Amino acid sequence: MTHRPEGIPAPALADGDLTRELQHLHRTRHDAFLTGSEDAFETHTARMLELEQEYLRRFPDAASPDPLRTRAGRRRAAGV
């Protein structure tokens, strides 16, 4: 088995694996921030950004804001 300290490259992950890995990183973010070394936090940040960018590339609509959470959307809903 190949050791990959930085993880499998995001483009090589299946959709389910990408989602699971991203969820795990979001759950562990607070601990990495508070108790991790500077290197561990930098590695965590780099991996999180890699996975988030890949997720947005694959699922651009999934990360779109709710129209009612934007000023333009609220104005349209209000008829302005």
C-alpha cells in the first residue's frame, strides 16, 4: 500500500469519497486550529481547500447560495 501523507489527489476521489473526506475535514477543523501544530494546521488547510475546490468544480449548484440570502434575491422576492 502506498503511503500518501497528503491524501489521494482530490480529482482521483469518487464523488462519495470526496464528500466524506470533506465532511471529515470540516468536523476536525476546530481541533486542528486549537490543538494542532502550525504545520498540521497548514496541511489541514491545504487539504481542505483542495477538496473544497474539487467539490465546487464537480457540484457548482450545490454550493450556490439560497436566493433569499442575497440582497438581489430579497429584492426580487419583495418585488423591488
